[in-house]
Amino acid sequence: MIVAFSVTPLGVGEEVGEYVADAVRVVRESGLPNRTDAMFTTLEGEWHEVMDVVRRAVAAVEERAPRVSLVLKADIRPGVTDGITSKVDTVERHLARD
């Protein structure tokens, strides 16, 4: 399973990087394959592992923000591993043909 999610603190002002870092820290410490970009953090693992990390990432932000927004998209595909890398590699392979 691959999950792309974004945790945004609300009610803390415009500078949210410090709060987002709390969430990303939880993801990175999980040991699951992950990537973070400007909009989302992508995480790969089994359902219970991934959802537990998302829950803990939200909780980390909740500790310091009065309100939290969560956006989540999931690709549930049993038996697939390393999808974070292989999906991007497939697109890059097609782009290289041009």
C-alpha cells in the first residue's frame, strides 16, 4: 500500500514548516519507505503500519496546533513492494523514449 498524505496545522499562522517537520519526523523514524516533497509525504507498507504512522504524524502536529487538516490518498495493491520507486521509474522510462 502506498499512501500520500499531507498534515497541515491550522490556527498557528502562516509559517507551518516547524509543525510539518514534527509529522515528517514521525514518518522517517518509522523505518518504512518514504519520500517528502513540497506538497505530500508518501509512505509505503502494510495497511496497519501505514495508517499507524499517519495517525502518529497527525498526533504529533495535534500536540502543538489547535486544529489539524489531513489530506490522504491511498493506492491499495496487495503484493506490490517498492511501488514508490517503481512507479516513478516507469514514468521516467517512458519519458526517456521521447
